[in-house]
Amino acid sequence: MNYQITHRTTYRYYGRVSLCHNEARLLPRETSRQFVEESALEVLPVPALRRERTDFFGNRVVNFSVQDIHQTLEVTARSRVTVAPRPSLTDTPSPGWEEVVCLVRDLPELGAMEARQYTLESPFIRPNAALAAYARPSFTAGRPLLEAVLELNRRIFKEFTYDPQFSTLATPLSQVLEERRGVCQDFAHLAIGCLRSLGLPARYVSGYLETLPPPGQPRLVGADASHAWLSVFIPGLGWIDLDPTNDLLPDERHVTLAWGRDYADVAPLKGVMIGGGSHALEVSVDVMPLLPPAEADDEAA
């Protein structure tokens, strides 16, 4: 599937900002199934300093500094990407989950060593007994890991209510678990916390999900949203994506931006400033499907 993606973030400050330093993770990364044909980041006012780098997790990061006095900061990312279909996992065998815990903990094999860091505590996720207890019904003795994580994914979808008014970045995971409410970020953190509490490696993925309008209604520009899901490491299969918000395995409609231990590693835009006072934030995202070149030529004819 081909997409044109526009992600615009606007800060409007009530006072004047004399200097700001920022870090943006808004340019999609390439994966085995995702190809970035072009991407660009536009910042207004134009930064005095700017550079792109790759962070520890392999994500694309743009650092920039605006040194002109301003009361509005607008950051717009435009990208064109192609996402290939996910190979079918139907009836795919996987090792038992306890075996994976031992493999990741004890083996020096490169994939296991890289995955090991995703079993540890991170800023937003602290493995604990409550999270392990919630996961246990899905992780019975000897159960294949893929089968177990698919059930956990389904349980979170069925047992938790999507509620955009419930949580903020400051809402602890314990409260999400207790009240059974949250948003995609919370559900990804919850699933990761459950898996890490059992000793399994899981990482946080940020990106976009193409949303489809109701039948007979046009797409609304800006109606798409940033999204979050998770990946679990399964020896022999690699990293497998899971979307507990929608109870599915991410496919062509999911576009990956970045991944890390949790949200703290992949925040789309963060920084510091001098001045400004309070501010208003506006974010709009548009994920526009594009026709493949052959189909576009046929339609034009």
C-alpha cells in the first residue's frame, strides 16, 4: 500500500519565545516491509541550526534550534511510503513462552542479546506482580508464545475501554490496569508491561493507522491519528507486531515511525524553550492512500 503522510504540529505561545531546542521523530524509518520513497521536515520559523541523526534504536531524529523571537512554532513532516503485506502467521509454530524467557536470558546469540534490553524496566513501564497476574491466564505452562500473545492482545481489546478522556502521559500503568480504560498508548504499555513481567522482550512502536470513513462518506483530511502498538520477539520469527487497541496484527494500514522501550524513547516532538509561558497545541495527521503507478495511469487514461 502506498501512502502520502502529512503530520503537522503547531504550538501557539501566549508570550514570546526567544530560543528553543527541539528533537523530532517524525520521519518514518525503513523496515523489511516498509520503504520510504521520500520524507522531509519543514520548520517555521526556519531553524538556525539543524541536523539529522540516527538514535540508539535506529530511529531517524532531527535536532533543530530556533533562535528568532517567535510566538508560533509549526513543524510539518511530509512523507511518501510503501508498506508491503505481512506474511501470514496462520498455523505458524513458535516455541513455548518459558523457553523464550530462557533463550533471551541465557543465550549470547545476537538477536537474543538485542532483545534482552526490552525485558527491563523503562521510564513508563515497571514490570511487577500485578501485570504478571493479569497476563497469566494467557500464558499457561508450555503454551506457544505466538498463541499466548495473540490471546493477551484479544483480552486487552475486549476487557478495556477506549477512552480518550481518561489518561494523560502522567497516568500510571497501575491505574490503567485497575480501571480498565485508556488509549492506544496505554494499551501498548500495558501489553509490554505484562510481557516484561514474565521475562519476555517487548518494545513500543509509534506510527500511523489509516482510518477508513463510514460507507458512503468521504475521507476527512486530518481525520487520521498517531497510533501506538507493540512488538514481541519470538525466536525463529523475529519481531512480531501486535495492536491491542484493535485486536489485530498490524499490516499494510500501519505505518511505522519509530520504536523503543516505551513512549519516552519515541516522542514525536520534544524540547526546551526560553519564554513563551503557556501555550495551545494543535496536531493534525493525514494518511492518504495513493494509487500504484500502473493503476494511476489507467485511471488517468
